[in-house]
Amino acid sequence: MGSINKQISRYEITAVFTHPDAIVDVVLVHGLNGDPQRTWSSLDGKGVFWPADLLPQSLGKIRANILVYGYNADVYTTSKSRKSASNNFISQHAQTLVTNLTLYRKSERTSRNPIIFVAHSLGGLLVKRALLYSNDVTDRNQEDARSIFISTYGIIFLGTPHAGSDMATWGLVLQRMADAIAPRKVFESESILLKTLKRDNETLESISNHFLDIYQRFKIHMAHENHKTDVKGTKMIVVDTASAGPQLPGVIYYGIEATHSGMCKYDSASAPGYRNVSTAIRDWAEEAPTVIRTRWEIESNNRSVRAQSEAAERTRGYRSPTEISLPDTRIAQVTEVASPTGITSTTYYYSPSGSVRETSTPRPLFVHPDRFRPNSFFKGRKDELHSLHKLLTDPRRRSEGTSAVLVQGIPGAGKTHLARQYVFNHKEDYPGGIYWIRSTTLQDMEDGFWRIAKTEAIRGMAAQEEKKDLSNPQKMVEIVRSWFNESENWLLVFDGIRFGDDAVLDFIPDRPNSSLIYTSTERAEPGAYRLDNPSILKLGLLPVQDAQELLLEEMGKKQPYTIDDLRRAQDLVQLMGRLPLMIHAAALQMNATREPLAKYLKSFRDTPKVGVLPAYKTIRDQLQKRGDITALNLIYILSFFSQSMPVEMLVLGLKALDKRTPVKTATARHKRSLTQTFVTLINFALVERNETDDPSSSSQSSRQSVDLTPEPLDTLRVHSIVQAFFVELLAEEEQLEFWLERALGARPTCNKKVQQT
């Protein structure tokens, strides 16, 4: 079906193989003193031009265009030469490459075909600079140039000098490259390209550094030469292994048994290096179309957002006064707390008429983490909720001490979900207050007790000398536990507790007429009196119908559901083991990507199952397909941190990372933002963010209760299941050591900065 063309132009784009229904473009870019034919032709006299003579056969049935790009990269000229040495610097060459390739693909109506680059030597730096230029385009009139960045799927670098840790290294590499290709004559001129490359090494270093912001978006091979080149009578490696293959996560490295010049010239399918190169091109050509299609959908959405934003800015000065939002002048709520039980509070509200009214009603305390809200969706579990309430309020058990219940189940079964539903259903049933403590670590438990310690209820009861002890964590825990032991009619929740450390026992109160909930994947030992001998409420899987309806509701489907939706939802929740956490993650992913249920179900079935949480494997694959690499970098790092991480501390720590693992995401307007990365992770249910509230209005009130959340903190929270999944995944992919090093590199900086403040 395809046609071969060997009439190759010295400059610009030449299609050496074309297919009428091509779905991918393979683009080859030569290096210093090369040209689009000689660089890729064998040295044995047979004249094998492998892009046309070998590659189409290796690609088989894959419909591809194979293009070669030529530009003036001549290093030296002589008086007899008709060629002129290049007077363009690499940035100008990069813009020309982007423009030529963009217009060529536009003329052939292939602008959205995936691109696979093969670049030799300094041609690799040109490709990197071209992709950076394409990504940086912000002018709406030049948006076509962004197509090169959006469409690029993979790059094979052959002997490209990526790294030079110092300027002397760069100079040595460039001089070797020049000497290796220079004719043994008296040279009359040296190109501005080479002069500038030698002189302005910082620019080359800058290209490589900035490319680290985007490299994880692409599939990459880096090949180095294994044979020395004869340079003026001396054998040497032109671009050594360290420069040709800087170690980066996800990159494939190998050597080619050839010289620097010969590593890109293949006389047969068995020539050293050819199988690696052709197999990578073939595999990427098969994978690329679905991935690049997704990235173009995201780019189209971003362009729409940019257009709307720019239109709004242009018309802002012409809006009528009635369209301008006025600041909110309502009075903030003010709450006064008098006692730990039967609290009398005075709260001011603004009524709809604008008048101020005062209310005075008894209200129980409700102390909880920031942004603690009722479940948005809850299905089934009526029997479990009834049993939980019955056990917690059992008169006999409450008369003897705290009535404790352990809600136990496998990861993702919905233990926290059930406890939260119970708490919001029964807030008024506990006049002594409800206290929710995240308990995955001792630090979490101390933080929860510290919140309670800062309430007026504790401060009012504590003796003056005890107040001084609140700054001591151990003393603070004793004071709060003692307060619980002197109060009654309260409900305390330890969410996600682990019983392996005896230190958790210091937090457990015991008081008649009180209730306590543990949620945990672990079972308490029978007769664990120091844990208040909890009753066990084993949480099984959701019934099929409840799981099915939960998925459809979280997806925003309206009743009556179609037969197809019910069938697909049933199939999917069965595959997910009817685990609420996985159902929630899947629904959020489909909502974020607008992927139809039928398509998601098919891809989920086809996805190799990793561990016990294949839904998260699907999310990881989707983020890779979308090019959301910064989000993946951040979740990899967060998987080694505490479940709850203050955003300010995280920001300080991330500054210690080098450029190999960027974590800031480009917005629709091309501004890099850590917040945008948070948005992506939140949309895919990988993290929760507890945003900072105004301390003056941090107390929430209602007719039945007052929620006290003193001094809320802006934090990210990652579920322990998510962390466990990504740690397991990184271990299976043999990247655990690299990412653990990243996390440890950030953490000491966090701690140091916090200590200084």
C-alpha cells in the first residue's frame, strides 16, 4: 500500500515512505555535518538507506509515514566547497524544524498523527529544543505549532550528548564531535553553529535542564556508542555513556556496537542496533494513536478555556455596574462555649431581611479534621448502621464502662464511610459531643487530641498548672484522656487505628455512659480490656445491587437507569470486588475523563491486575495516557510520606528535588502550578485536600450542634490503600529505590524548615 521515494531534498521535510491511511509519522533528524540521506545510509558501499529500504518491512501492517528532515548543520567549509557553514544557532534551527514539520503535516492533513522522532547526535538536542519551543507557544495565532509537542509520543536518541555536568565537559564533547567529522584539510571557516555551541555552553545545559520538565511525557530510548572513533590518529569515544545516557526513571538504555557515526547506519535487519530501534518504533506506533487522541482532547479543552478567559479579560472593562460582584458584607458567625456538656452558645446570624437575630440553644461539641463533611453518596449498609447503633448504646455495656465497637474489614470496604454516616446521622444523640480522630499513626492521634485540648471545654476544666502541660505531647494526651474519663455521653472515633503499638493505649479512655468506634483492617485480640473490650462489627462487601447503584449515582446517572447501564455497572462492580473505595475511584475517573462506562469496562477487563486494586492501575495508566506525569511524580513521592501532609511543608520539601521529577503542572494558560497538580490528583480520587479556612469563621454551627475546628491547616491526605498500591507498583517496576530516594530527599528539607520556624 505504501510508496517509497528516494529523491531526498537536502533541506526541510522529505517523505521517503508514505501510506495513504497513515496513523503515525516517523521523523528522522540528523546531527552535525550530516544530511537527511548520508546520515542514515550504510557505509559498506551497498547504499542501504534504512528508513526506506528496511523500516517499512519491519513495521509490517502498521500504517506509517517515514519522514527525514534536513537542515544546514555543516561545521566547516573550504574554498572549494559550495556549501556554507551554518550561521544559525540551535534555537533558530528548532523554530524552523517546528514550522516546517507543522506546515508539512498540515498540508498532508496529518496534523494530529502521533510523531516518533529518531535523532542522531546533536540532532537530539535540536529535537529537544524544538519540543520545548512547541510547548511554549501561547499566541492563539501560532497554536498550530503546538501540534508537534502534543503529537509527540516517543524519541530515540542515538549518541546525543544530553549531559555535561560542567562547562569543560560540554566543550570536550563538542570538540570531539567536530574533530570526528571534520575533513582533514585546512579549514577556512568554522560555522557560527559550532562556534556558538562551544562558546555558549550554558544554553546547551539549559536545553537539557528544561527538557526535564517534559521528558516523562514521552517514551524514550537513549543509545550510546560502544566503538571508538579514529580522531586525528587517536581512538576515542565521541559521546561517552554518561553523556549519552543520563539516568532517568522510565528511560530505556542500551549500547550499539558501532562508532558514533556508524550507530545510525544499518546495512541489514541484523545490523547492530537496528532491531532495538525498529522494534521500539513498531511498538510505539501501535500504542501511540489512542494516547495522542486523548492528549488532543485535553488540548482542545484547554484551548477553549484559554479562549473564554481571554474573551472575559477583553470585555472586563465594558461590563455594566450591575454585573460587578460586590463584596460579601455579612457578619461572620461568632460562637461562645461555656461548658463541656450542655453547651450554651451565642451565635449571630444574618437573616434574609438583613437584620441580626440572636439564638441561645444547648449544643453538643463536634470536633473533627478540617473539611470533614457528610458522605456525598451512601448506599445500603442499613443493617450495619442499625447494629452499630445498638452496640454503641447497649445499656448494660454502657453501665460498665465505655461501649466500644470495632468496625473491621479489608482495605477499601467502606469502614470510614460507614462510621462517618453514623456520626452525621446521630450527632444529636451524644450531648457530650462527638470527637473524630484520624489514627493511622501516633502523630495523627496526637494531632486529634491536640484539637480537643484547644477547645474551651478542656481549657475551662483544666487546672492552671495543667494548661502549661498542653505543650508537652505526652502530658497533653493524659489531660485529654482524663477529661474524657470525667465526662460522659460522648462518642469518640479512632479512624484507621493500628493496634500493633502499645502506645495507642495511652489514648483510650474508659467511662460509663460513653461510646467509642474503632475502624481498622486489623482485629483486636479477644478480651482486649485495655481497648475497652470492643464488640466486632465485621464489614463485608456491598451487595451487588447497592454497589451497582452507588457507581451509577457517583457517575451522575439519572434514574430510571437503562438496561445497558445496569448490566455494565453490575459487571464492573463485580470485577472491583464490590469495594466502595474502588467504585468511588472509578466513578471519579470516568467523570474526569468523560469516558463512557462501556469503554471503561472494556479497558478495565483488559488491564493486567496489579495487587488487589486494579482500579488504581487503571487510573495510573489513564494519567500516563493523558500526559499527567507531574501528578504521577507527586503521588509517587506522597506514597512514602505520612497520610496527612501540610501543604506548606510539602512545598518547602519539594524545593529540594532536582529537575528529573517535576511536580508542577502547566495550566491551560501555560503557567506551571503545584495547585493544578493537586487538582488532577483530587479529580482522580488519589488525594483529598483540606483547604485552609478563615480562623475567624472556623466554627460551624447548626440548630443541633457547633463544630469546633480551631486553627485549621491546609493539608493533603492520601489514603493508606493508595499509598500501599503505588509502593507495590513501584517495587514491581523496579523503581522503588529511585522514588524512595526522591521522597527522602524532600522530607529532611521539610523537617529542617519547620524546625527553623
